[in-house]
Amino acid sequence: MAEVFGDEEINSALGSLPGWEREGDALVRTVELADFPQAIQVVARVAEIAENDNHHPDIDIRWRTLTFRCSTHSAGGVTASDVSLAQEINGVIEAFRSA
């Protein structure tokens, strides 16, 4: 089982995750995209990454606003897998914003 991060490790990870914050036992980022189709494209790309990594975020879709929540439910908190997925999500968001 993955090791759950403590407060210090989570705070350190957040230092390298622009746009993310801690909410309870999860890393959370809300982002607004240009329009609904772009938001869905971001979700589709994140879904591909999540399937490949076998680690899936919770995603809330509200028109062009997406909220990603990364937490390892089986471990009961934030793990290295969540930090890695958050970094990949940031890369996807930036790629779509700069396209």
C-alpha cells in the first residue's frame, strides 16, 4: 500500500504545484478553460493519463470550469501518486491554454 503523506510532505509538494491546494485529505485544483469543448478535451486527456497510470482523480465539470481532486482512497490520503498525477494535470492544463 502507498504511504500517506504527512502535513510537511503535503506542504512541500504544494510548493511545486501551482494552482493546487489542500482540502482535507486531497489535493484540489479548480481551473477555468476557454469554453466547454476545451474543458472536455482536457478531461479526455487527463482520463488517458489516469488510465495509463492506473490512478484516477475525481473530476467535477461545470460548463468550462473543472475541479480536480487527487487522493489515494485506498490509502486514506495524499500519496506520491497524487502529487505525480497533479503535476501531469498541470501539464495538460498548460498545454491546452497555450495552444
